[in-house]
Amino acid sequence: MQVCGSDAFAETIASLLDCEFVSVEKTVFPDFEVRPRFLKTRFPGTVLLVERMKVPVDPNAYIIELLLEIKTLKDMGAERVDLVMPYFVYSRQDKAFREGEPFSAKYVVELLMHAGAERIYVVESHTRNDFGAIRNVNGFTAIGRYFRSTGASNALVIAPDGKAEAGAAAVAAEIAGDVAVMMKTRDRSTGEISTDARGLNARGRDVIIVDDIVSSGKTMLNALRLAREAGARKIQCAVVHPITQRGIFNVSKEADGFFACNTVDSALSVIPTEGLIAEAIKRDNL
């Protein structure tokens, strides 16, 4: 197997898999059209394509680039193309929430598979549907291992909504901590978020608030402020996917520490996920 990619993240996965690494050269024209180029002429056998976005993210250009790269690899002789897409773009639209809306997550996977991708490795997908191709790597395990490496233990791990409860439990398991869950509601029309933390007791505790995605930062900010009101001593925040600079800034200025996985290339992306991704790929290729 050969590994193709355009940054150190891809190179690390190639090294962990003991595979040849082939660089992808990137060109963006003045009209914003993308033109990737593989620095090799033929690709027999299986190719693992590893590409991640940078902040500020552009999911639309990212998808087009992936489609072009997958098709090019097939045209250059690849018998099989597997894809590492650390942040599964459009996964939040994991159903048609309102009449007339697209089932975006499903359609993106179908496009990638039609281009030639067979397995698609993602980290902490917002949807639990694998659509026949998705391999979901647990990003919260990476967060837990990171905090354990910093000496954190016995912290109260807070999920800002019910969807993040399993993730909070995975983090708590790594650091022998406890779990608390807040309740969040979102207005589907306006996007306005409200959070309920009744019964939360964080007095004198070190708190870690975890979530899968930060975009506007409103969900995590609400949880952070409620945790302070509940008496938390120190509050750190961690997220699998740091999507927008605005959300990152909003949370960073109020938290005692804010950390993110390196699924997206940002200034906060200090939590490594390459090892977990490589482990998943190895299991599938035994």
C-alpha cells in the first residue's frame, strides 16, 4: 500500500503503517479552482489517500479536491483507493431535517464512492450511519489519552448535550473521572442554542468540557459559563474538530485551556489522532 497526502499528518500515518509516502502538490488558480498533482506517475495496488482541511476551513473546495484526487488515482492505475477524511464534512446534516432539504452526509459519501473510494476513515463522525463505507475512529479516546498524558485525573468531564455523553464517558474512562451531562436545545429555523444545567454540582472540581465540533462556540460557551456558576475551580475545554476561528477565539478567551484534535489543521490542534487512525486501518487489513 502507498500513502498519498500533502502534509505531515499524512506522512505520520504513512510512517506508522510502514508504507511509502507520495506527496500531493496543490495549486489554486485565481478563480479558486483547485488542481492537485501526485508526484508519481503510476499507482498499482492499493492507495491510501490522506487529506485534512486547514482553518479557515473550506468544505466545498475540500470535497471537490478529494473527488479529483480519487478519480486521478484510479486513472493512474490504483486498483483500490481508501480515504482518510479526518473531519467528515456535511456530517451534521445526517438526515433531511425539514422537507426539501438534502440528506447531505449520505450524498457526500455516495459521491466519494462513485469517484472510487471504498473505505472512508473519519474521526468522530457526527452521524452514526456508516453508509456502507465509513469507518469511524473514536476521537474522544484521543482526547482522554492526551489529558492523561498531562497528568489530569479525577476531573469532572462535562458533555454540553446528550449527543456528547458517550464521548465524555470515553474521556472520563481514560482519566478516572466522573461524567455530567447538560441538555441543549437548538431552534432549527434560527440556530439559537439554549442549555440547561440544573442539578450540576461542580464546586471545587477541575472540569473538562468536551464536544465533537466547535463552530460558533455557543454550545461550549454556554456550558463553560454554567460550569463556573456551579462552582468549578478550573475549566478546560477540548474538541475533536476545531472548525472556525471565531468559535475557537470565543471559547479560548474564557476557558483555562482549550485543546483540539489534529483532524483539522489549526493553532489548537495538539491532540494526535494518527495513531488511532493507523490502528483502525491495520485492523481492516489483517
